[in-house]
Amino acid sequence: MKSLVLTIDGMSCNHCLNAVNKALDSLPGLTVRAVHMGRAEVDLADDGPDSDAVVAAIDEAGYNVSHVEVAA
């Protein structure tokens, strides 16, 4: 299992939090640990999505990921 901490630009309200949560929840093999204003923490299963797929899902929701920190 791998953990990601994502810095997300453009989040400013509860709608933003819900949109990012929904985008992340749509990815199989990903567990959302927390979503805060400007930040998300997720765990990826070994057979789950890669970090590029996570960033793409957030981008599709309308937000920009400016930094991804990977922890093994």
C-alpha cells in the first residue's frame, strides 16, 4: 500500500470538498483518509490506481493538483 498527500489549488468551500471527495471515491482501490481545504490524503492499494490517475480524477473535477507527496 502507498499513501499520497496531495496539495490541491482552487478549493474554497464545502462544495469543493464534496467534489474532490466524490472524484476520489470514484476510483477503485483508493481509500480516502481525509480531504481538507487545499489538501487530500489517500491510500492506494497495490492493485489500485497510480498517482497520475488520482491527479487526473481531481483535474476532471475542476481542481489543480500542485504537489503530490508519496509515502511508501
